[in-house]
Amino acid sequence: MKRKKWFYRLLLSYFPVFFTLVSVLIVLTFLLISQLSHRETVNANSAYVNHVIQLIDHTMKEIDSMLVQEIESATLLKQFFASTQDEQQPYTIYEISKKVNQLSNYNNYIDSVYLYRTADSTVLSGNMLLPVSNFGDRAFIEQMKQVPELYQLSKVRRYQELPGQDTGTPEVVSITRKFPLLTGGEGLVVVNISLHNLERMLVELSNSSISYLEVRDGGGSLMLSSNPNGSLPGSILTEITSPYTGWTYRSGVHDIKIFQFFSVFSYIWAAIGVGVVLAGSAWITFITKRNYRPIESLINRVEEYAAKKNEASGKKGEDEFRFIERAIDRLIEESDTFRKMHEEDSQFRRRHFFLELLEGYRAIGREEWEQELRRFGMKIPGEGESMALALYEIDRYAEVTGKYTYRDFSLLKFVLISVIREVAEKEALPMEVWTEWTDQHRVAALYRIEGSPEACELLVAGLAEQVRAWVEHNLEFTVTAGIGAATGELAGLPPGYRTASKALSFKPALGLNRIIRQRDQSSDDSGGGLPYDSKELRSFAHAFRAGEPDWRPLFSDIFEEQRSKSFTRDEHIRLLEAIIGQLRRELSEFPEEIQNDWREETEPQLHGIKEQFDLAEDTEVRFRGILEAFQLRLKAFRESRSHLALMKEVKAYIEMEYANPDLSLTHLCDQFGLNGKYLSRLFKEAFGEKLVDFMVRVRIEESKKLLTGTSLSLQQIANAVGYIHDISYIRAFKKIEGVTPGDFRKSHAG
């Protein structure tokens, strides 16, 4: 125990320092966590404000969208603005008043709605019909008449329906739309939105005694507050202005003293922490130096022994840690020796240099080339020597590797390398072949032959054919070889390697188990464009989504065009990705059950084929099989719905009555006795397309036939397909086709 007395003294000396440092670090960690908590509070507050903005903006946009839709489609509103009070029957006025009340009840945030007709200065609200001179909101109407914009969102104001109504008038903001939408000369439609209801929603969302939220208009006036009874003191943590309404949202907490405390003293905490660490370091240094004396005496005895050995060997001692230092030096020397041996490993260096030579990462001179050949024990090139490259690729690699264990397949790869070399050695001409695996399924063979590049390339093609035939007859797989352009210079090897790689990229189109030379490659270069007709692809995807039998011949046409051209593998992959992407978009409107089937089962199978195919014909067959299986499940899903037959009747009715200008969702509801929303949902479940979109598409498709097959004017064509106004027809046509009807007719003329 006496021998370890200094150890325990040293250990007990360090414990107080250790505990002190740990305690300080724990405190600092707590303060840091508090600082992070403050930061997260600010972030959470910002997220809350953004949520409120989105909610209020969505409410305002929803009300405006409803207003626009009603202005465009509501017949009663059009009747009100089309005639004067004397021309309208009392029942008509009553129906219009009911419509105004319906608009007022659209959601809880609408306080009231009224219509103003310019022709006879008449106002119609949900409660009364009166001249504007007797209307309590006359000043606002006169103000809106002077505004040139067709849409206006007012500031906070009080709405009076009758003059002199000073008490009980609600605070509102008003959305004003001029009628009609495009010109606005016939009157106004005013929707008053209750600030009280918006503030109640704000209070419900806040529901906290700590935080608060205020909404102010563009002039800085308070509109809404989560504390309607009065503001409490607090600091603003977040201030955001809505780009839609222009309102400013300010939020914070009522008592942020603790946050201020951490903010002010955050740097002080850091300074204290650094100071404690420095003080602890000085403390440890002092104690270590004081308690090092027993250890020092022991080291002195070691030094005396080392000095005797150094004198005997003629060396001079350095310091007390010489033995440790010498051991470390030996370890470093052994590590360096091992690293150098690893870097100079012949196999690694050989393959690395080979890839550099082929891929052209850096320029390799003649001298370095000969030096490396000597290192690898290869023949030094002579005058008049040419070089050509053959890339051998194992066909259907994924299937082949699935048949063998890793060890067995490695043996087969060694057999392939041996065959390439033996075939070259049997030739009468002197030659040298260098083989290296450039990928798991691809081996490169560099042939060096005396003679012209043309003769060299021809000979290499013959050798590759012998290798291909041997593999076909003796192994359970085949290979396809791409022959690169021969060259007499080292600088010509990278282009030759690219030529051979490109030759193999045509394997899906040209076939497996063959030799592909530069002359076999198609001269048609897409230049990076699309290797397919996007319109033809959309037609196929639409027919597939609708379950129409035409999808099969359209699918075959896509691949028939592919077969007529020699596409590279990359172009094949781009086509397959385009098919998958277009189908995904077309199926996005189906119910979640069908979309889950597509995402979780069908699409992964299609991607698996895309990644592993070798032949273009294989992809067509396998793609078709997977799509047929999905189509059967889609058909079963449709037939499981009892409404399928009815939806087919609706679809057939639209295709027959598309020219009827009264054809609309309301008309179809009356025709088939169904609610509008219910009818739309059933149609979308059955065909994966919105009913209104289908109606528009049928009309546009019929109009395209008239544009290309007749000389009718646009107005006549619009009327023929169910549009009363040619402007509506042109807008719908451009939305679907991307061009105007006039441009479409010009592009298909002649």
C-alpha cells in the first residue's frame, strides 16, 4: 500500500476539481437548455401566427371564391342586374332575396350580403329592397363606385342597413365585387365579414393566458385581438404581414422577464463557463506539479538506468520519456511501412492505372506508360503498335447472379477473364491483352497488336466473337461485347473507351449475345430531347385511367415507335420514367385505396423493371403484364361500387348532350336526381376525373374536330359545343391545350 500512496493522493486531489467542473458544466447546460427553450418558444409562436394567417386568408379566399362563382353562374343574380325594379315581378324579387340570404349563410364569418344595381340605384339585401338614398350604407356604395378596381377589400368599418342606426351596428370588413366580373358596369355585390366572429375564432385558437395575438390593418389600427377585454403588457415575438389581406399579425407573451433574463445574460454565462474551465485547468496544473514529485523520483531512477545503456551504446540520453518516445517512433515507422506497402500493392495499382488510362482523368505520357508496363511485367510497346478496346458485358446480370453464390459467380468471372486471354494467345500475330473489371457486370480488354488501327479493330472484333461463342456454348450465360475505335496513340484510348461504352448502350435495341461495333450504332441522335411523343403518352395514360380498351393499342404504339429507332439504354429509361410519371399523375384523382395500390405495389414493380432490364422487348411485355393486373384490380374496384352503372349513364349523357349550353352540374343533378357534391364524388370515384373537367374535355375534343375539319368561325364552333360566349370557349380551350383555338387551327392547317 505504501508504494501506491502517491497514486491515491493524486487521485483524491483531482476529485474536487472534477466535481466542481462537472457541476459548473451541468449548470451551464441548464442555462443553455433554457436559452434553447426561449428560441423554440419564438419559433413556436411564429408557427402559430403563420397558422392563424393561413386560416384567416383561407376563409377570406373561400368567401371571395364563392362570390366569384355565384356571380358567374347564379341566374337570379343576373336577373337582378339585367332589369329594373319596375320590370321585375315580386316573386322574382323574393327569390333573389332568398339567394342573398343563402349567400349570407355560406359560413359563420359572413355578417350580411347586399346587391347594388346601377341602372336604377336600387339596393337589395336579405331583408329589404330600397333605393340607395334610403340605405344606411350609401356612403360606402358611393365610395366603391369611384374605385376603378373590380375587386376591393375594405378597411374596418361599421355597417348600417338603415340611416341613423348608430347603436348595435357591427364592425365589418367588406369584400366588394363589381358586376359583371370583367367590366363591372352594372352594379356591386358586397359581402360584409363580421370582425366579431373572426375575433371569436382568434380567441378560441389562442386560449392561453401567456401569449397574445393582435391583428392590425394597413394603417396600424387594431382590428382583432385574442384579449378582447383589453391588452396586457408584453413584448412582440413575431410580426408578420399577410400578402393577401395586407393585415399585420403581432404575437408575443405577456410576461417575458425570464426570457429577457436569459437573453441579457447569455454571454455572461458563456464567459463564466470559460473562466471556470481556465481556473480548473490552472488548479489541476498546480496540483499535478505538486504531486508529481514522487513520480519524478521514480522517473529519475529510470533515467539513470537508461543513461547507463546509452553510454554503453554511445548514445546520448534525451529526457525521462525516452523509452515511451522510442516505442511511439517504432510504431509510426511500422505504420508508414505498412501504408507504403499497401499503396504499392500491384493489383490495386494496376487496376487504378488501367481506369485512369481509359477514362482520361489525367494525361499519361509515353514514359509513364512504359514504366508502368515494366512494373506490371508486361511487354514494352514497339513501333507501329495499335490498340483497341473490347467491353464484355454479362447479359441479364441480375438473373445470372441470382442462380449462383458469390463464390461460384466469382469463379465464373475468373473463367471469363481466362477465356479472353486464351483466345488472344492462340492468334499467330504477336499481341498482348490487358483485362480488368470496370464494373460488377462489365470487363474491359485492351488489345495491343502490331499493325494499322483498322486491322487492329477488325481483329479485335473477331476475337470478341470467338469469346462470345465460347461463353454461349460452355457457360450458362451469354455476353455482349462493344468494340471501341482503334488507335495508335495513348490519347486515343479514352475516346475508344467511350465508343465501346456507347456501343453497349444500344444493347436494349439491338439485342443480346452479339458484337456491337461503331458501324452498328444508329446515327440518329436525339440530342437530349424527349425519346417519345408526349401527346401520344398523355392519350395512353388517359385511356388507361378511364379503363378504355384503347389503352392497349396506344401502349403498343409507344413501344412500336421505340423499336423503329435504335434508342440507347438511357433513352429507354427516360421513356419508362415518362410512362410511370404520366400514369401517376393520371391516377392521382382516384380514391386513396387505388392510389395506395399504385404507390405500394404497382409503381415499385415498374421501377424494378426499369432498373434491371436488358432488352426493350422485355420491358414492354413485363410492363404490360403489371398494368393489366392493375387494370383488373381497378375494374374490380369500379364494379364493387353500386353506382358504376349510373355513372356510365351520366358519362354517356354528357358525351351526347355536350352541345347543350344548359349542360352543367345543376342540370345533371336535375336530370339524375342527385345532389351536386354527391354526384361529383361518385363520378370521380368511378373514372378518376372530376365531372366538370370531363365535361370541358369532351367539348374541347369535339371542337378540335370542327377546327380541323370545317371552316366555321370560333363563335359558331363555341355554340356548337355548348358555349354561349366565344370568350369562355377560348379560355377553356387554352387551359386544356395550352394554345388558343386560332393557333391550334393554324398549326393543323394543310
